[in-house]
Amino acid sequence: MSNHLPKSAKVVPLLRPGTFVMLENQPTDLPPFQLIQCRGGRCWVRQQAWGQYVHWEVEHKRLRAA
């Protein structure tokens, strides 16, 4: 039996609420986003300057730890 994962399998990194993340292809002059929560492959992020109640929903696979 092979120990290799099928090509379609992807490992999704664990991103904890409160951590800072970057979007894929994010411009370098844009600061990292703060992760609010992830659920069902979707994550809610915000910029600190946006205030506490403004969030943006993003696919989990588009994020990476800052």
C-alpha cells in the first residue's frame, strides 16, 4: 500500500482566530488581515482599521499565515 496522498487531496493549514493572514496574490503594501473565524471552508477576516463589526468572507484555501 502506498503512503502517498492522492493528487486531489490537499492539506489545509490550521489557522486560529486572532492570527494574522495574507491572501494569495495580496499586494505587499496591504497589511495582513486578522482572522475572525473559519467554518465550512470559509473564513471571516478583517483589517484592524475597519473596526470591529466589518468583516470579509474569504475561501480558506486563499489564506496563508502572515
